[in-house]
Amino acid sequence: MYGGPPGPPGWGGWTPPPKPGVIPLAPLKLGDLLGGAFTTMGRYWKPLFGMGLVLWGGSSLVMVAAMVIAYSAVASHLEHVVALPQHVDPDSSDVVPLLTAFGVVALLGIVLVVLASALMYASVPAVLQDAVLGRQVTFAAVWRRSRARMASMVGTVFLMGLVVAVPVLLVMVAFFAMMVALITLDGGNGALTIMSLGVLCALLTAPLALWLWVKFSLAPAAVVFEGQRPFEALRRSSQLVRGDWWRVLGITWLAAAIAGFAAYIIQMPFSILGMFPTIITTADLDADPSPTAVIFAMSGYLVAVMIGQMVAQIVSGPFPLLVSGLLYVDRRIRTENLGPVLAEAAAVPQQGGSPKDSTPHHGG
């Protein structure tokens, strides 16, 4: 009835498949995938949103503190640069500290985003391990499992980003080279050549980036569900996606679109509320305000936007990861007859809470 090798007695005919948790243990339709993700968010919102609050909230606080420290260290240099008359080049003694401060803050932001993303990529499948089997899970257990897989997840996220970023970076380099050529060559043959190369580069690399992105999209789930290391997780994802690439692409894009729309709706009130104090404070600015005054006047709006983005990330961020994790389970049910194994595991009381207890390994 569901394809693949037959399951245990009772699965044939009109008997519905067992559903101990958020999904039926049979090949999943689109409604099962989306419904399972929403149900998981409803039943397990405490560990999911709790992890998001700790990770994204903590990262935001660290970034705000870093920006405040950086600004206080280079405020005088920034004012010197802003106050320079037109056509006067700034002194290197002012530019170097500004670039250094910007570089340090940007590097810190990249590190925080990678670590927070890796832990979120690990925590969502950790919740799904119990959600699929209908078991309860605590924030402490999810944190413990996520932390145990963090090193492998960081490597996996880095490799996924590296593979996909290579063609994207090539497109960006071509684009900036085209802009420079258009400015310096006044639209001559050189600019036309670079523009053509940029378009050709985009046409050649964008499909490759998309293909690789979908091919490796199930790797984070393999890291947590099977305890795979980065390169093994990429190979595992490639194996599971094979033969179902278009379906994985469509469902993943749909989940991302739903999450993006929800994030936009959540952020909108914060952006609107942040405008009111900004309008009031900017009305009191002098004709030639200092950078400090401008930043202070914009602080209300910036804080509101940051809070809105953080809330949107916490609420909507887990949804695409849940759909991706359920796609991983679905692919294993379809290709490896995992359903009966999960049904048997769901009937066994949970013991120990290890990351490998809930969902059997490949071939297990």
C-alpha cells in the first residue's frame, strides 16, 4: 500500500499506519510533512523556542555589547572622518582604527552566527527524534544532545556553505567587477565584456549551487539522527536525496516561503513601533548633527528592528529545519523501510536519553 518492502502484519489493506508521534510511520505526503512540523512546534515549543531564545538572544546581546565597545573605541576617529570637507581624503590614522573595529565586529558576528546556526541545526532534529516516537523531551536533554553534536554540525554547516558559496562568490566578484568597469570605462567594450561574463557566470553557477544545496540539505539531520561526521553526513544526504531531488527542492522551498512570510508578519509591528521614537528624536537634531547624535536618534528604530528579527528567527526559524528533518525520516521510510523499525522503537520505553536512542542508524 505504501510502497517498498512490506511492513509487519496489520499495515496492509485499509489499516492506517501507526502514528505514535507527530507523523504516521509511512511514506509522508506534503500535508503530513507540513502538519508534522506545525504539530511539533505546538507540542515541543518549550525546547524549540527555548533553544532559539538562548542562542539568538545570547548572540544578539553579545553583538550589541561588541558594537557599543567598538563604537566607544573609535568614536573620535569616526567624527574626524565625517567632519572632513568634501574632496578631502581621510588620514590613515583615522581610517585604520575604523576598519579594524569593523573587521573585528564582523568576524565576531560570523562566528556567532555559525555557532548559533549549528546548535539550532542540531537541536531541531534532536527534538524530532522524540517527536516522531511520541515521547516527551526536556530543554536540558535537547541542549545536551545538541552540544554533543556541535563539532560535527559546525563542520557540516561550514562544508555546506563552502560548497554552495563558491559559485555565489564567483557571481558576486563578477558583479562588482562589472560595476567598476561601468564606472571607469563609461560603458565601453570592456564593460560590455565583463557584463557578459558576469551573466554567463551566473547562468552556469546558479544551477550548480542550487543542485548542491538540495543534494546536501539532509546532512544536518544525518549528523544528529545517525551520529554522522561532516563528510559522511554529506554523502548520506546525497544518497537519500537521489531519485527525489525535485520533490525535496519543492518542499524545502515551500517551507522556507512559509517561514519567510511568518517572519515578515512578525517583524512588521516592531518596525512600525520603532519609527515613532525615531521621528521624535530626529526632529530635534541640529542642521549638522554629529555621528553620535544620529546613532542615538536611530537607536530606537534599530533596537526595535533587532528585537523583531530575533523574535521572528526564534518563532519561524525552526519550521524549515523541522520540515527538512521530516523529509529525512520520509526518505528513510521510503528507501530503507524505516517505518516498522520506528514503530517497534516507539513501543519501547525511552532509556538514557542518548542522541542515538530514538532513531535507529542506517542499517540498524
